[in-house]
Amino acid sequence: MEDRYGGDVLARGWRDAGRRTVPEIPAERQLVVEVAADGFCGAITRVDSGAVELEDRLGRRRLFPLGGGFLIDGRAVVLVVPRSAASTPPAARTASGSFAVPEARARVARGSRILVEGRHDAELVEKVWGDDLREEGVVVEYLRGVDLLAAALDDEPPGPDRRYGVLVDHLVVGSKESRIAQEVARGPHADYVRVVGHPHIDVWQCVNPQALGIAAWPDVPRGIEWKAGVSRALGWPARDHADLARTWQRILRSVRSYRDLDPALLGRVEELIDFVTQEGSGGSAGAFR
């Protein structure tokens, strides 16, 4: 009688029997691939031992880890380091994780801007993305509060050559920030303004607590000014604005690269850089993110 089940089911390799093998493809320059997770599609421009940079048809560049999660002609592949790159030293990186351009000069400032709520937000964005922003000619300005956003847009209206990407704190359903974002999305400037944000009360929380040597950011009861409450809970001085300013500098010094930041902030800043460096026709501001 024929044995329908073959040999010993516990023999070596039985777990992989019938499993589809995903091919490994060298990440050669100009190879066009798609990122399965979000549909970003582009040609490979650079690669090192741990990451690959893709450039799409609009000239936007993004960095992804080598390995699985890519598609070629709709089929899953694993990108690996090509032999030609295996023997070359890794390319220098900026604090944002982008490949550094040797002797890159700052571009003349665009009309487009990235607007943030306050000085601390601006300083954090500059520390991590400053090299990228100078190369793209993008200036970061702070509003002194998201409540002033509508007035700022009316004073200097956006357009095809003057896009505004806006980064706000505490962008969650039902918050004041979310209502302002929705008003902008419904307003006359919607095509050339994108409002995104992170869920934290303040940009301080976008710094991973481990970078500061603490287990977590303290919970602050309602009715207590958040920064002062956090500082006191951690045993840091909080008598006046000068103390809080010194605390912020302590936090900022702990940030060495994008790895020290919450992904909830990383993705949003990258999105704004892509948005304000687009050329030509406007895009939808959407709701809020």
C-alpha cells in the first residue's frame, strides 16, 4: 500500500515542507521595489549593511531596513546587501538616519515652511532633522501656540509654492488641537496645509525616557502645570521658567539621533518634510494624524 504521508514526519526539515520560499534579491542601485507595509515605491539609491534608501518618482527619499517586507512586481522578496557593497564601509548618517551628503551646502530657503508650536519643538526638530532640512531648503518656525495657526495662515496664505506643514502636540480625538486641525482641513487653505501631530501632552514626552536614564515619564495630575509636575516628580528644580529651560536643555542633550525619539513623532516629521518639498499642485490636508 502506498504511504500517503511519506517518511518520518519528525525528520529534519519537516516544518518547512511545502512552505513557499521568499527569494533573496541583492539591493542593487536603480532596482525598483515597493514597501509592502505602506505602498511606498521607489528606486534604490543607496545601501549599506543595515538600510536601503528608496527614491520615488517625485524625488522623495525614505530609509528602510534591509530584509523582508518588500515587493517586486507584486511578489514578496527579501533585500540583501549586494556583494559590491559588502566590502565598502557604511555611509555616514545624519541624526535623522538619512545618508549624509558629502560637503552638502544649504539650499536657498523655500517658500514652504514647517510650523511647530513652540521653541522646544523647533529645537528638537532642528537637532535631529537639521541637516536634511538645510539640504532641502526648509525653514522651521514656531507659532507660540497652535491657537495662532489660523491667523498665521491668513497673514501669509499658502499656495503651490508655499506649503505649510504643521506639527502639533496632543493631536488626539476631542482635543483642542484636533478641532483646529479639522477647521484647517475644511478651510480655504486646505490644499496647501497639512496638520499632523503626536499624542503626547508635550514634545518632552517624544524623547524616549531611556535616553534620560528614567523608566518612564511621570503621570501628572490634572490642574498641575505639566512640565513643572514632571520636573518635581523626577527631583529636578521647577521653581521658575529658568529652571524649566535648564531641564529642557538637559533633555535635549540626551537626544543623539532619531533612535532616542518616539516613532509617533518620527513618522509625522518625515511626512511633513515630504509634503513641504513637493513641487507643483497641492495635496489634500486630510483630517488630522
